Amino acid sequence: MKRKIILLLFLLITYYISSINESFDNHLYKWNNANINNQNKLINTFKKNGCIIIPNILSNNDCNQLLKIISKEKKNKNKKLGKIGMPMSRRDMLLSLKTTKNFIKKIYDKIKTFCNVLIPDAKIVENSSFISYPGAQNQQWHTDIALGKKSEIGAELISFGIALDDISPYMGPLEVFLGSNKLFTTFTNYTHGFLWDSFKKVSKKLNLQKVKCCCKKGSLVIWSSKVVHRGSANIHKKRPVFYFSLMGKGKPPFGATYSLKSKDKLKKNYVKDL
């Protein structure tokens, strides 16, 4: 009897692990037609969906170095935490540009055309780490900038997140409604409270595809500040991400957290000058 129980547990664990890997092998990029070697296709896919995933942007060694930077900053008595929705079991910790700029440059150099077309003369306005721990619940659906008239939206703002581990559906990955970035100017003069409830309903009514951004270590997830998204529930293990945001010409849009250390805010931080 004891052997049967052990065998059953072994089979359940094997099935659980295989179900995690299945998303990597079979489902990861079915919705994502982006191609780093074809930057025009990359741009068009992003405009259509508001979110894309590009694999193999940074090496395992790069990711491990970033994890060390995050670990060191975690021990810093003067560390600064960013604002985040549903903060229980989640942490947004600001990082110094001095320690991360070489990695940002590596990423920028690989998608330079994408950045220069969508966010010309881009400045780094966020530079941080995000970790979701087991127990984190689904966030409310939201956009990263406040809803408003097109004339009030301001500069283009796009975020770039590097997966520092293989991210499965059970680790609380970013979840988005593809194409919801196009709905951003449909509604005017509403608050984030409207987004949390009604934008989700509108996205579902329009049959917008909801996806989880599961990806391999070193992959880059790019999402628009206008796309409807949330951090999903984490029931497996911690999900570490390094992210930065670039802002183009124009007035800084209202509602973004602008997670950047005070000393870095004093600089212009043009990404092309790194």
C-alpha cells in the first residue's frame, strides 16, 4: 500500500512538472509572431497586440548577474521600493542605473529599430526589479497610465521585462488582453477604478484574447503602458524579473509609477547614450 501511495505521488509530481514545461514547449509563442530579425514585423506585432515576447535576449550568465545585483540591493538598508498593486507577496525594488545600464544597452542594441520607431529619443524613466512570491493573488486589471483623452495621454511609455528564471503559468506571470491597447482612447474622463472593472468586461465582450506571458529565462517581455494587464496568482515559486521603462518625446503621462532612484532622476538618461 505504501509503495502504491509513493508511486501515485511520483506520477502526480511528474505530471505537474510536465504541465509546467508544456507551456514552454508547445504554447509559448502561438500568439506571438514577433521576430527579432525582422524589426518591422516586431513593430507591427506590438502595435496590434500591445505586448510581445522575444526569447534569448540575455544569456543565463547575464540573468545570474542581474540576480546578484538584486540580491545585493535587497540587503541595502537604504533600498527603495516602488508602488505596486496587491503588494502582499510582491516586491518592486528600485535598482541603480550604474549597475544595470550595461544590460539595458545589450537589450536596446538588439531592438534598436523597434525603440527608435516607437519611442524616438527615449529616456529611461523606470529601472527596477519585480519579484512575485508564492501566495501572491491576482492583481486587479489595469493599465500603467491613467485613462484619458488622447490629447492628455502624453508621451509614449513602454516597459521591458527580462525573465530571470523560466516562468511557468503557476508563477504569477504577466497576463494581458491582447489588442486592449487600442481601446485606451475609446473611453475618456474615467479613473483607474473604471479600468479595474469595466475595461475587463469590455475586453471580454470584444473577445480579446487573454494570455499569460510564460517564457524561458533570458526572454524579454515588452508591454505597452496602455494594454490592459495584471500580475496573476503565484502558486509555485518566486518569479524574478528585471525591468525598465522607456518614454519618448512629449509630456510624461499621468499615472505611471516612474520607479527610478532619486539620483538617477537627476540625469537625462537617454537610452541611446548608454
